[in-house]
Amino acid sequence: MFADCFVDPDSEFVFKPPSRVYLQELRNDLEHIGNVQIERWIECNSTVYLATDSSTTQKKSEAIMAVGLVNDRNEFISIKNSLYHGKDAKATASAIMATLPTNCLKNIVGGIGDSAHLQQSATNLVFQTLNEINNEQKDRVSLICMLHGGSSCSRKNKEAMPNNHKQFHLDLKILLARRQNTGYGPQSLKQRLEDRLIHFKRKVSKIQFLSDKGCRAGTEAENGLATIQYKDDIKFVIEEKITEIESQNESSRTPKSLQLLARLKRVNEFLLDENWSTTKVHLGSHILLWFVLARRIYKLENLKRTITEKKEDIKECIDRYAKIINDNEPGEVFEKVLAMSITAKLPESHIQVINDCGNEYLRSSKEVKSAVNQYIRSATIKAKLKLEKDTRAYSELPDSDKLVISTNRHCESVFGCYKSLEHQFPSMSAEMIEILTRCSRNKVVVE
């Protein structure tokens, strides 16, 4: 809330905050200018794709749904960013239709979003409604965002992991990772580790622990990379904390921090000298599956590549997976992925870690090699099937020099803008935040 006025004691100037009437007029003006811009944009584009996505907000019961349009030059305009309740496909489709201007309905030839069942069901319902409104039977293409496609392949890698490694990565995230611009958790040792790395000048650029929150995918690979790079420092910090907790519990009638102690001991077990060789090889497989296979799918997001070029990119990505699981290709599964890392154009620090894991693999026992190869094969088969499913709509398009939308990062940028305003101005109304977000994303200029 504004104070009644602010007075500068050294001058006669008195500042009065804007009245509610002025703020309402400002909101109306911005909304009018933004709507005029949208109408003119639609008039200039006869072919558009519907872009939609949703994200959580600071209001736990509500989510923000971004709705926009993309033309055949991959230019995006935000239509509406509304708050809604629930996760029902029919309600979501109705909310999307309520935001779309009537003069764009006949121009929509397809849509783009993630591969979630709710998203796909809502998109299909929107297409059905458009056919009913336009009195036509038009087949519209539903494209999957390749940002989400790469994330899906990363998820398949995680699902195929042995349970003890899933728990290991969860423990690492709780102990050594945090979301950017947030505080440290009650079990976090991240600051201790950071201080030690900086003090001994062992921190390496682009190698750090990441949290699932605020990170789209690949956290297991990134954290595996950091674990191998900083292994000795991590072990020192963890053993120091274990000793500290056990010392406190010896002099206390009621033992404390037992959950944290169990977590620390689980992680330390993987870092012990007698187990480290096996741990390193498994972490190496997580790193290779992400950096050499799944992450390279993001090339498909390139907005400047034509339909023909993207179809070639898709074939190349699928062929990499197929080569891994093809028994006629020479070499063991781990070695095949390792060989592909040469063409992945990774930083030197990443290459050194990957080569170290490769050498460790060659020294490993048959049992370790068998377990790792079985994991890689299982993860690769699942990821390949998912990639083929997510890219089928692109592969079925006729070859053309035209551009086609293949990323929904436009909507992600809307969320970033909305949440930034929501964080900076907690008392601002949702309507004003929506208008400011839309005007900011669409680069509305008030002359």
C-alpha cells in the first residue's frame, strides 16, 4: 500500500501516489493498445499455430495458462495469460477457447505443446471445437515441443536406473543442489562445499549441482559430472558432517538429525574407495546418455531450419539411439555411446570426465560392465520409442523449404515474465500482472 504522501524535508516537493482511478485508466489503456496490436498481427497472418502451456504460480490453488499464436515465420504473439483451477482437459480446452479472438479461429492450422496426456487431450478438444465453429472437417497437426521431447528422453533415462542410484541422485540434490535465487534447505551442505571449492580454487566453470526445481532436464547427468569432478571435496564435507552429528548425539539423550545422518551415510557409501570404481562407471553412463544422446535432440528447436532439415535432424537423432541397441554394430553398448561423444562438441572439462569414466569402464569387472550395459540398453530403447512418438507429426510433414514451429519456449518466456512481476509486486492484481506480461512479451510501445 502507498502512504498518503512522501515529503522531501529539504524541498517543497510533495509526491502523491497515483489514485485508483488513474491506475484503472492506465490498465485500460495498456489493455486496449495490446488488443489492437494483437488484432493487427492476426490480420497480417493467414496461417498460425496455437501455442499453449501451463505453469504453477505463487497461488498454490491456481496455475497460469499461456495462450499464444505463432505464424509461418516462427514469430510469436501472446494472446492471454489467465489463471485457472483444476487439471481437466475439457475445462482447459474451454479456457483456451475463451481467450482466442474470433478473427483467428479460421487461420489455426495446428498447435504445439508438451506430450502430457492432459495437454494433448485439451488440444484435440480445441481442434474439434474449431471444426464445429467453422463448420468444417479440417485435420490440424499437433506438434510436440522438442524442449519437452529432450526432457522426456531424460526422464526415460532416469526411469531405467536401478533404485539405489535413483535414491543416490535424490540424496545428492537434497544435500548439494538448490534452486537459483532460493534459500538453502535444512539438510543442505551446498554452501560448505562451495566455500571449500573456492578456498582451494578447485571450482570448475559449467560444472555444478542442479536441482530438479527450475531445471528442465539432465540433472542426474549434471550432478554426476559434478560428483566425479569434486569427489574428494564432497567426501570430506559429508564425513565432516557425519562426525559432527554423531558427536552431538553421543552427548544427547535424544538423537537428532537421524534422517540427515542416514542420507549422508548413503551418499558416502557410494564415494568410498572400494565402491568408487563402480559408482564412477554408473555416473558415466548417466552423463553419456544425456550429453551424447538426449540433449542433442534440442537441435530440433532451431527456428531457422526448414521442415526438410528438421526431418533430417530427427532421423539423425533416432539413428544414434538405433545404433546403440543394434547388436550388429561392433563394440559393447557403453563403448558405442562413448565413441559418439567425440561428435557432441562438449567443453574440455566434460570431455576429461567422460574419458576418465571410459577408462574406468575398461578396468571394471564383467559384472559391473554387464549391469551398466543392461541399464544403457533399457534406457535407450525407452527413449527411442518416446522420441519416435513425439516426432511422428514432424516426420509425416511433406518435405518443404518452409519453416515450422518446433519449440514452445515462447510460452516459457511468458511464464518467466509473469512470475518475475508476481515476485516483485506481490500486492499487484492478477489482471494487471497479466496485462503487463502480455505487453512486455509482445514489446508493446506506448507513443
